[in-house]
Amino acid sequence: MSRLSSFSPSRAFITAPARELGVADHPVFQALPLEARQRIEATGRLQRTQSFGRALAEHELHFVLNGAVGLFPGAGDICVSLVPAGAVQGWDRALWPTSPGPVAIPLVETLLFSTPAASILDTLGRDWLTRLVMLQAQQRLRGLEAEACCNASHAVLDRLAKWIVRLHEGSAGAPLHITQAQFGQMLGVQRTSVNVAAARLQALGLVRFGRGRVRILDLEGLRAASCCVAPAASLADRAAPVRAPESKSFLQAPESPLRRIA
Ligand SMILES: [Zn+2]
């Protein structure tokens, strides 16, 4: 999964209830220079979005505090990437406001802190942002390659299980309000194919589907049934502490946090 410019969030961040989170808790925000943080706080706002609600505004930078956002290359197309809690969507909009990008849609109830992308350009600088976006593009490409491979070669049941695990982890275990039709949209398959796979996962006792909700009954079993999902141990890696930078020059330092963007 492409993490799209997130620093490793702490376990406390991953598991914190959404109502207690603010942008100051976001690991990428914490690693930004003071001037940028002040600008973002002054110009941004918290917003809560519904599952499969409106697409995120393209001219804004979105710090995902809780939940998960899916990237769709075109309206109604397959979901190619996930922007989970702890990641940021839209750095490229600050550099190239009018260039076409994927449509970003919240896949579950999601808490965001959103700020006009243009407002960070002068505080972070064009060079800094260009390097960040280049790194992000490399990661995104690797993620897209893996996703294309998964879509072409793995069964719908395995991929459905994968997305349920991803969304569960991306949204810190919050209830998943997603219909089987919406899963069909994410997987790029017919709803009937999702119905068959969902019935099988349910018969295996791994999940229960009902009224647009998904309840996970056996997370480890679901993980075992899914393809392309990182082992649970990787959560420990994600809990690595984030070292805040001391100045705007932190991105040039040999131990730059930028190198840790994963
Ligand atoms: Zn796969």
C-alpha cells in the first residue's frame, strides 16, 4: 500500500478516538517547520466526511487524522491506492494546482484537517515540495505496480479480504459502513462478484455483512484469507517515534525525516 508521504504514526495516534484528534497530533504536521505549522493551523479547518461522501477538494492539502481516503484515477474507476490515517493527500496540488490528479474519496468515515494547498508553498518553498512530491511519485508508482499486479492475478475473494483488512487498519478499527456495491467500485468488479466473495467470507465466519456495514469477526482469519497484506508485525514498525525537526533545514540533514517518509 502506498502510504503517500506519511511518517510512521505512533500507536497512540493510530488507536486514538477521532474526537480527540487535531492536526497537532498528525505525524507529518509535527515534522514540519514551525512557520509552516502556524500557517496550516491558521488557514485550515477540521472536516468530517461520510463513507463514500463527496470527493475531497482538489485545491487543498488534506491531513488524514482518522479513517481512510481512496484514490480513483477517474470517476467510478477502480480504487488504486489508499491514503490512511497519518498520511497527507494533495502535496502536488500546491506545486501544480491545475494539473489533473486522481479523485480522492473517503472510503470510511474520515476526519481530515484541510488547508489551501497554495498557502504552504511560500512557507515550505518550491524546492522542498518538489523533492517531496518526487519521492511520493516514486512510492506511488511502486504502489500502483503492486496494485495492478494484484488486480490482474488475484481472486476477488482474496482482494475483498485485503480491502477489508486495509480499511479496518486505516480507520483504527472504526465501524466500516460500506455496501457491497461500493466494494465493487473499489475492486473494479461487478457487484455480483462481490456478493459471491462476501458470502464465502461470511460462511467462513470471518466477517458479517449487513445493512451497509461490515463487522469483522476474525481479523487474523481474514488476514490469512487476503492477498498482498503486510503482516501484523509491521504495526510495530509503524509505532516508531517521530523526531520533530528543529528548523526548516531539516530536509537537507543526513538524518532527514524526509528520508523516513514511507
Ligand atoms: Zn493481491
